[in-house]
Amino acid sequence: MSVVLPSSPDSAIPAAPSAALALRFCGLSFRSPIVLLSGCVGFGEEYTRVEGFSNTDAGAIVLKGTTGSARLGNAPHRVYETADGMLNAIGLQNPGVDHVVRHILPSLDFTETRFIANVCGSTIEEYVEVTRRFEDSAIDAIEINISCPNIKEGGVQFGNVPSMSARVVAACRAVTAKPLITKLSPNQTDIRENARCCIDAGTDALAVINTVTGMAIDVASRRAVIGNGQGGLSGPAIKPIALLKVKEVYEIAGPRGIPIIGQGGIVCARDAIEFLIAGASAVGIGTALFYDPLVCKAVNTGIADFLHAQHLSSVTELVGTLGTAPRARDAAC
Ligand SMILES: Cc1cc2nc3c(=O)[nH]c(=O)nc-3n(C[C@H](O)[C@H](O)[C@H](O)COP(=O)(O)O)c2cc1C
């Protein structure tokens, strides 16, 4: 596995909230296994004005999906609350890669956490252009979003066909030496085959899963609620789907030393621990931030308490332990 405890810090990143939470992910030092997810934290500054919030509580933060040119996004409504979840079809609103690299990255404090770009495109050429631009920047790693369900061209069209996914990954791999993470779609027949193709094409890590496609209907107008007609479902409603996808991808990625950022509906430490056991080396939090921007602190504390109760010295000892017997019962969470 490429995820091991650091013997010594390799950067100016402050000490972990708990030493047991620190890990290395694709050669990067993470202070915590928590990754704040793309689209839910703006460009890294979103919550820094909220009292009690600190970027240092997260191992990494993934910036909003970025394209070659600025995009205005979709017509409203763009978000809608569902039972235990949220539909969104933002449509990748962003100011374009040039603006992000020139004006946003210089304002981020890279001593606080790791910042990961989220690269999107309508064509393979656009993915390559955006990746190349981030390669010449301070960004710590690059996540390729081949799973966005909310744009008309590109996005999930690449992510649902393994051979197309592999072409995007190989093309981006050719222009960057930074850690490359590929974000997989749950909206496909066999996520394992796609994971295998992306690994063969050179991805260093996988993010599992993006949102699940869905819709809501307004019965009075008999129209779709979301302006785009459909959207991506996130939040607790998708957690069981996400957990299974992580477990399936781990069957392929684990033996090959490819780490996974597990995500989809995590709101508390127990959720995060389930994803670690299923095979995730790090865990993403997105939708939960909208109603509790301080959720990160509680999840860090809960994981640390669980490790202590289970007599484990590192969060990495939990990864992929599904089906193995715990050392102690009734651990707090
Ligand atoms: C409002 C919103 C915007 C999102 N935008 C992006 C995006 O730009 N790029 C991306 O890869 N994922 C995007 N996502 C997906 C999340 O990063 C995450 O994978 C998904 O929501 C599942 O995690 P969660 O249930 O914790 O939110 C977005 C999700 C939401 C709710």
C-alpha cells in the first residue's frame, strides 16, 4: 500500500489533531483522513470565516470543479432537499482554470492542509489543458472528475464507459507528475472494471463515489423541480450505495496499492469508520458541511476515540478490515 504512517513530517503542515489520524496519501502528508469534497467548500476559503472552522482539521480540501473557460452553471433550481439527501445540478459553475491558478491559489495557505484541484472538461483536450495548467501551479494533487452528472457534454459521459475513462486518465497522466486521483461514477454497470481501466491508465488513487443521478417532480406544475431536469443525489441517502462501491473498488485497488477516498453520505465518525473498514484510506465529507460546517472536528474526535478504544495506534490499521475480528468490543464512536 502507498498509505503508511509518516516517520517524520515532510512539510510545514501543523501536527495532526491526533497522531493516530495522520497518514500518507500518494506521498502527501495528511493530518487527518478527512477530505472536504469538491463543490461543497468553494475554492478552499468557503468556511474559513465560520467561527470554529479551520482548514487544519482536514487532511485535504478538494476545490470546486474547474474547466478550461469560465462557466455560469445551470438554470435554477439548482439544489433541492430530499429525504435524507440533496439533489444538485449546479452545472460546474467556476471562473475557469486561468483565474483559479492566477488569483485563487496564491490566496490559499498551503501550510494549513493539502489542496487538490478538481478537473473537468467537455473534451479530452479540455481535461488535458486544465491538468497541464494545474501541473504548473502550487496545487498538491489533481482529481479528474469524469463523473459529473450535471453537464451536457463530458463529465459522466467519460466516466460511464471504462475505455473512455482510461483515455482521459492516460491523457492527463501524460501531462502531470502530481498525484492523480480519478473520481468514479456510481451510475455504471461495473465500477470494478472502470477502476481497473483507470489504474492501468496511470491513476495514483480513486475517489468513490460521485453523486447518484436522480430527479424530483413538482406535482402542481408537473415539471421537474431541478432546472436541469435531473441532478446528482448526495448525503446520507446514498451512503449504502457508496459503501458497496468502495468495497467493490477496494477488491481491485487494494491489492495494487491504489488508495481510495471513500465518500457519499458521511455525516459522523461511525460513517467514516465504516468507509475505512470497507477499504477507503481517506474519507470525504461534502453535503454534511452545508448544515454543520464544524462536522470535521467531531468526526476527527470520534475516529480518534474509536482507535483508542480498539487499541489501534493508526487509522491506517482500519483500512480494508471488513470481515476481520476487532481487538476490542463496544468501542465508542
Ligand atoms: C452542491 C454540490 C456540488 C458538487 N460539485 C462537484 C464538483 O464540482 N466536482 C466533483 O467532482 N464533485 C462535486 N460534487 C460531488 C461531491 O464532491 C461528492 O462526491 C458527493 O456529493 C458525495 O459526497 P456527500 O454525500 O458527502 O456530499 C458536488 C456535490 C454537491 C452536493
